[in-house]
Amino acid sequence: MNTAADHVKTYLAMLEHQRHLSEHTLRGYTHELDELRKLAKDRALEALTPADIRGAVVRAHAGGLSPKSIAHRLSAWRAFYRWLAERIDMPANPVATVRAPKGEKTLPKALSVDDAKTLMDAPQSGTTEALRDTAILELFYSSGLRLAELCGLDLRHVDTPEHTSQGWLDLDSAEVTVLGKGKRTRKVPVGRKAIDALNAWIPVRDEFVKGDPHPLFVSVRGNRMAPGVVRERVKRRALLAGIPSSVHPHVLRHSFATHVLQSSGDLRAVQELLGHASITATQVYTSLDFQHLAKVYDQAHPRAKKRD
């Protein structure tokens, strides 16, 4: 008879090898399913009831876990039970009717067009490191890449037994090919400013390369840049440029999406550029766009009532 640990192990293996989820996503599922096993204690997972799940939600919320994190936990549990129900006899999915507490809806932060221009055009020292960081900033803002997508880029496509590209740059076509969430591949255009920055970085890139020759962005130690290092470099450049708000890679992705939507009004195109599987995930940017329109209205219309 399979134990709870056996079921969880088999499920995680399925997520890794069949659904090809990222290491980061797998860590999240592992953590949430560990919490489910703690809730069950010595009971079988299929013996848990909706009352058990609701009790866990109440305790998590009282303990300070955010509604968004609780919703993520319930989603992971719900998916696991759907999978489990196909393999064993169980009365019902105990998570099916349980919902997370409602949280305050927050919109992603985006830079204004002026702040984005200030950040990109801030004078730099011209060192190899500065040229690399400029190329990183320009590529984030030009193409709306996720942090993991940018870090995974190679200088060119490599498909050998020793190395398989997670994404690559094609300067001739002015585009990047990236492997996004769910292992979905997409091509994204690269703007002229980003191409200029990349053309300045690539000739001096070999000064940093010591081991793997493939990564597009390399640290001073000669390795592929880690997400934490890229995050720190983006934050540092924004502070030096005098940007008042906290800037990290996802802010640049949001800024890219918001500014493209403001200029084009084409939500479906923004969805494709961002690599969203569903248009629902992209629709948040329509709220951002309306905020921009409302601000323009309030500032320009002679009888507009100023809003808080």
C-alpha cells in the first residue's frame, strides 16, 4: 500500500518529467505538499475532509500568510488531489469547495515612460561590467523577458549532448528565442537600442568568460549570471540613475507590457510577447492603461475633478 510520502514523490516526479516544470516551481509544489502531509499527520491524505482544509486555511491566515499565498497553496493541493483521485478510490476532492480569503487586489508596478528613459539613458563608465549591465537593462525593457529567461540565454543556439540552449539571441534577425513557463518556446523582437547595447557588450564579453562559453551574460567570475546577481545589478543601476521607486527585473517586464499596450492597444499581442498561456493573465495591464488615461484626463480636462 502506498503511503502519503509515496504518492507525493510519484506526483512530483510526474510534474518534473512529464509536465517539465522548472526547478523553482517544483520547490514550491514540494513545500506545499509537505504542508499537506503535516496537516494529515498520521492519517491518509484521502481521509482529509473539507473541514480539515478550511481549518488549515484559517490557521494560516491567522498566522500571517497572505491570501495570495493561501490561494497558491490551495491550488497546489487541489491539483494534487485531482491527480490522486485518478489512482485511488477516494470520496471527493477535499479542497474542491475551499477558497482562500479575499485579498486586496494589487496591480503590478511599472515605471513611467520618463523614468524608463532616465534609467536607460543614464551615463555610464564604459567598463566591461557597465556595458554588460546596460545590455541587460535594455533587453529586459525591450523584450519583456522574465528574469529566468534572460539568465538562461545563450549567445547562439547550442544543441549538443553536453549543452542544450534554454534560449538564445539572434542578432541578425533582431530577436530572442526563449523557453518560458511550461517549457513553451516563443520568439520576441529586440529593439534597436537593445541591439546597440548588445553589440557593445558582446565584443568585450570574452574578458569575463572563463568556463562555459555559451551564456550571453557572464559574471566577473566567468560564470552564467545568477538571478540574484542580475536582480542586484538592476537595482543598483536604478539607484544610481535616481529612480525613486524600487526597480527589479519584473518591474521592467511590467513597464514593457504597459508601455506597449498604451501605444498599441493590442492586448493579444502583449499576451504573445509576454508568453502568457491565458489572456486573463495579461488583462491586468488594461487596468494599468486605464490608470494612465485617468491621470491624463485629470491633468488635461479643465473641469476634471482631481482624484486621490
